[in-house]
Amino acid sequence: MKFAVVDDEKIFRDRICELIDEHYNSLDIICTQFSNGNEILNAYSSGKKFDAVFLDIEMPGLDGMQTAERIRKISSDVPIVFLTSHTERAMDGYEVNAFRFLPKDVDKTKVILKSSMQEYVVKPEDIVYAESNNNTVIFVTSDNRYTVRMKLSAALNMLNDAMPVFVKIHRCSVVNLSHVCGYTDKEVNMDNGEIIPVSKSCAAAFKKSMLDYIKHSAR
């Protein structure tokens, strides 16, 4: 069976493909990802066909409804499953004979950490700090450590997208301000008992971020 997943956010495309594989684990499945409506329309134009299309409604440029309308001109019977964070758009789907709607319920207050063997969903507030080691980042919680192949800069962006309390204190270290229990110009004491060094280049920015965090969390 051939499925198409169209979404401008890779995290959702990956998750839908994983769910498809899990559901049809005994069948031969091909899950093709597209990042926008034009890509899947080009695939149809080149002669490709799909047994079902999972389509995000909210996409930049050609949105999901517009894409579905064009797909319907090519294939009148392919099942179209809309992915959306706004269920009030469900009525619009009847115009293109949508098969069903699925809510995009990935919780942005959590982060997905993918190791080489497994995928973990972790609350960002549970992450005490993260540190880079060659081409990997180790995320440390009070009771676990997760090693993920990525850059520290990407890890910092991901964490702050979910919970903006992470600050770089060294070229190899990022800390969660809510887990800091003491600090000097040279080191930070974390509430799990670990002490992490602060580099001279990061000291001023860390201190300012720490004071801002204390000021706003005390309100």
C-alpha cells in the first residue's frame, strides 16, 4: 500500500508515517513524505498514485484545502485524511469529500528525543541540562540520560521552543534555569547535585538570564 503524508512540519510527517507503519505492520507499506501541496501535485503529474493521502490543512502557500481540490480533479476516490489543529475547519472538508479528520495533538510542551534505538517523549521542565559530546547531545534529567545525534545549537532551539528557560553557559553546555540552585561567575550548581562550569564568554549573558528568570518567576 502506498500512502502520502503532506505537512510542512517534519515532526508531524515522521509521526504519521510511524503510526501508519505500526498499524499496518504486517503489510508492505510505502509512506512518501511531502513538505507542501505542490510537491504531491507534482508527484501525481509524474504518474504516481496513492492509496490514501494524509494532508495538513494549515500550510504556507497552497494550503490543504486547495491541494485537496486539485487532487480531487486527478483522483475522485482516493481517501483524503486531513490533519489539523483547528477542528472548526472540518465542515470545509465535505466540499472535497474528505474521508476523516485527525487532530494534530503533538504536545509542544514536550520534546521528542530520538536515540539510535528508541524515541522518547520528555517534558522540557524535567531536563536539568544538556551537554554536547562530539556530534551528539546528552540530555540529563533527574533520573535518566538521553543521547541524541544533533548539534547543541539545534538542541537549544528545540528546548526553548517548548519552554524558554534554557541558556547556554559554555560552548558544550546548556542549563535549565529552573533547576539552578546556586551559581558564581565560574560555575553553576544544579538541583541534581552536579556542578557545571561557566565560560567567561557566557558568564554575563547567563547572569542576566538568571536574574530575569528569578524576577519573572517571583511575580
